[in-house]
Amino acid sequence: MKKLLTLLPVFLLATACTQSAPSADPSEIKARSEAWETALNAKDIEALVSTYAEDVRVMAPNEKSAIGREAARAAFGGMIDAGLTGTLTSVDTAVSGDIAYNVGVYTLLAGDDVVDTGKYMETWRRGSDGVWLMTNDIWNSDNPPTPPARPMANRPETHLLITHEVDDVERWLSAWRGEDSRHDLFKAHGARHVHTFTSADNPNLTGLVVAVEDLDALNAMLGSEEGMAAAAEDGVRGETLTILTEAD
């Protein structure tokens, strides 16, 4: 009897722990990730930011890690403002206690046009209130990295010829006119002058001749979230993009 009384508290404690253990259902994590996707496509930045923990680590491509919900707001607010939408597809999700991860692939869209495809990994933590919040968010593109700038051979600048098709020429041209135009964006990232061109034969074909002082800076901007958002906002059809570098 004494031995039974000794073992009884241990048995009751184990039973209580088993009964109170939270669910380890991956579908909860998938649902939270889908809520993020819904918020992006509904242009609801507040709902999107609310899926993150206060101390979330945001690891955007080609940038240093940033901490906090404001980092998430900065990373995705511009995409929402540019009218970009996206789809997420989970390929591997697991839960262990109050920690979980979700790995998947994404497609970024401007209207019906695919702007980018890539992969992502999220980690999640369940709080004392039972709510799952994202603690780490990292993603990167499937597209090849921007090629490194070739040596400038002591020249003060080089020239690029950029051609692409756009959804609407007037919409694209309007982005290059007036205050806070694309001229300012390019100038802030190494381009001294930009001249715009349109085609008389193809109403959707446009071009740029760019005088570049810092090719690294311009390449980084064109491949960044800011650059892709600007291109999507202007209706640039990314699959038609061609960049020619001035020959020696």
C-alpha cells in the first residue's frame, strides 16, 4: 500500500501532463500561413503584420536581417502598395510542442503576370494564449542573381540599353514624368541620366538608355523588392526584359 501511495502522485502528474498537452497539428500552422497570404492579397497590412511575433526576424533577399513587426511592415507594405499579390504553397510543415516550421514555394503576381517565383521558410512559436506567431521569415527568388558589374576600365560612366514590353505605354511613361518619378529612383541608385523610348511599330515596346556611374548599385536596386515593385506598378512585363551593356 505504501508503495502504491508513493507511485500515485507520479501517475497523476503524468496523466495531467498528457491531458493538458497542446495539439501538435500541422494544419494549424498551414492555416496561419494561409492567413498571411489572405492578408497580402486583401491589401491588409495590419492583418499581415499581426501574424508576426513582436521580435520576429525578417530575412529579405540581398538585405541584412531586421527585427520586429515594423521590419515586416517595411518589407511587404511596398508590395501591397504596388498592387502585387501572391500564392503560397506549403511543402513541409511540422510541429514540436510550441515550436513549428513551414517550408514552401511562392509565386508573386502583378495582375495575371508572374513577377517572381521562389521559396520560403517560416518558424512559428505558440504563446501562452495559444496563438501561433511567426518568429522567423526568410525567402528568396528562383531567378538567377544579378550578374556582377564588369570592370569600368577607369571610365567615369557606362551606358545600358534596356528594352521591355509594358501593359500600357502611357501608364509607363507617366511614371517617368513629374516629381518623384523613376528618374529620381534610378538617380538615387547610380544612374546619372535616363532617356525613355517607345516604338512606333509595337505599341507595348519601350526602352531606356541609362548613363550609369555605379553599376553595382543599379543592379542591386533592379533586383530588390523595391525595384520589382516599381516595375510591377509600371506594368513592365518582366519576361520581355533585355539589358545590353555598352561594348568596349
